[in-house]
Amino acid sequence: MTSTPTDTTYLLDATVFMQAKDAHYRFSFCPAFWEFLVAARREDKLLSIDKILGEIATGGGDLQAFASVRLGDGFFRDSGDSAVVAEFARLTAWVQVLRKDFETGVFPRGAPTQLRAG
């Protein structure tokens, strides 16, 4: 079942999963982290795309099983879906505007820029 993202939905990259598994949040050390991901997924607060699942699948093992089974259907959205493609186009256009503003000096630099990123 595919649900609709909420107003506060976050998209996760493969790095979130891979670094957590390999470093600070190993399955055996911090199961609460992984349970948090499952709970947030149930509330539609977290999503990803099929290409991220593909990256995770290359490593196999527990992480692939977690991603496929515990996060379930609908978490990894089809990157060819028209809504995903449209949002990617909107995001790409936004980045291009920022790039142009930065190159022409319109985009603020230094601490104000870093504050916005934080």
C-alpha cells in the first residue's frame, strides 16, 4: 500500500542506512534507532526511492533484509513515478536558480548561508 507523504516527510539517502549499520547504530548495539525508522515510516514521515534500495541491496545481509521487510512496500518509491519525476525537475530548477544567484553574487555567502543550511 502506498500512502501520501505528510507535510513533514523526510527523504533518506543510502548513507543514512549504511553508516548507521557500519558505525554508531549497529543492529545489535542500538535497535532503538532501527525501530524509530520503522515507526516513522508507519507515520509516513520517512521515504526513499528504489535506487536507494538498489544501493542497499548491493551489500546484502541484515541491512537489505531490514530495508525490504521491515520498511515494507511503499517506502522505496518508484523513481520513474510521475510525481517523483516532477518533484525532481522542480528541485533541479531550484538548484539552478541558487547556482546562478551564487555565481552572480546575489546569493549571500559566509555565515548567513551556513545558517540557512543548518
